[in-house]
Amino acid sequence: MAEILQNDGTWTFDGETIRIVPGRERGVHPLRQALGELAVPLAAVAGVALEPGKRRGGRLRLRLRAGADPLTQAARGRLPEAADPYQLTVEGDRSGVAEYFVEEVRTALLLEQVPAGPADRYLLPGPDVPLSVSAGDGTASFDGERVRLEWNWTTDEDKRATGPQEIALAQIAAVEWLPSAGLENGHLRFLVPGAPSKVRAKHDPHAVELYGFKKDPLMALVAAAVTVRLPHPSAGAPAGPGAAPVAAPGTGALAAPAVPPQLSAAPAPAPAAEVTDAGDHDTLLRRLRELGELHRAGVLTDDEFTAAKQAILRSF
């Protein structure tokens, strides 16, 4: 088992699942604390890396397969680094432990031959429901079947006059979460077939306008909880009975399922060693499997297993 404990949180890997527990320090982002413990199956992982920092240590970053995680799908790679649950700040004296953690996950990915390409279904369950988040000009609540939007004193007068909105899950074709950027406000928007889709969030009764405050990323949790209950992007079918395809905001074209930029452009997990042909690859996998079986059977100690594994990888 590989484990790294930091003030920022704790990551544990048992060969099948990466468990991520957020820290409880004041500096840990509210989104990560609200999301709580995550169990990420190895099948959902595209890669892992330790990115060096300005000083010793750095940042441990887990890269998930596109379409495996509803939060990553809903956020489209726009979560601030502090709010991203798949990053862990590593202190200088723990960099060696972090490197070992990376090696263990990469070796497991190689042994299990986990593809780095898109997943055909969500492999994580998404945030727990019911949940309710207040930010920007309203409050968004979701109980697993229905979204409720309520307005506050900052809401545009005409929009507030429409009263609280309730949207059944079956009516929702898609959900958008967009953070504020520069002078542009963000939003959490629910796209409903037949309703105007180009109205500014300030006036849209199906959207919460976001002003750029710290709680804005929490609205991504609502987006993720709804997203995981809609058809998976790989299905290629519109959501809801009789729903029409959704046009990409600001265009007349139909939108293909979006892939988070950091996933679509990300390289495949770095191999533990360069394999020159298919025969070498098969031999490497066979030897690593045999080694793993000896370790699990207690024939090899942890130190012997690690040393033998490194020797095999170096030989290839």
C-alpha cells in the first residue's frame, strides 16, 4: 500500500483504488471539504504525476480519463487549482513518498493495462444528494430528481418576479457551470428544450448568475450531481424524453459532448520503461504479474518486491 499524508489531505492506494481524503485545515478549499472522501477506481485513472514546485516538494496531480468523473465533466477543467480534489500539495520532506506513490500507481496502470482514452460510463458516483448551494444571485438545490432555484436580493428584478423555479430531471437536456473570468460573470445554467438558451444568466430563470466569489466553485457540485444522472457523453443521445439536441451556447451549431481540456490534451501515463516491441511488452507484463503474485503470497517482502520490480523495469 502507498500512502501520503499532508496538511492538504491524504492519498492512499491499495492497488485497486485511490482514496482521497481532504485536509481539514482552514486553507483547504470548501469544495474539497464539501465533496468529502473520494474513492477513485484505478479504471478511472489516465495518469499521475508529481509536478515540482518552486521549492522542494511540489504538487501531486491525478489525471482522470475523460468521461469517468461527473465533476471533471461538469467543470470542463475550469476549477481553480485550490478547489481541484485531484491535486495534492506535497511538502518538501515528503517528495520521496510522493514519487513512490506515483511509481506504484503507474505500475498498476501498466499491469492492469488501463486505457488512457475516454470512459464509456461514469466510474465515480458524483456528489451526494440532497445538496444545496447558495452563491451569486440565488440558491440551487437538487434532491436527485428535481432542481430548485431560489433568488436573493441581488437578483435582477424581472428574474426575481418569476418566483422560485423547479425543474424536473427529465426536463434537463444539459447543465453548464462556468466560473467568472475577468469582468465576465459566471453561471450555473440548466438547459431545457424549448426555453431560450442565449439569454444572459442575469435574466435567465433557469440559471444562477455567479459573481466571482469563493463559493462559486461549490455550484459545480450541483452541476456534477445532475450531470451524473444525465445520459453519458458517449451515449450520443439527448437527455430527457423527447428532448432536442442542445445548441452550443452562443452558436447555432449542435454541441458535441465537451471533453475537459486537461484531459483531451493530456499525454498517456508515462511508461515505467521504454518497450521496443509487442514481444518485450508481453514479457514485461508477464514478469511483473509473476512478481506481484509472489509478493501477495508472502514469498517476497515489501523491500524485496520493490527491488525486484525496479530491476525488471530497468532491464527493459
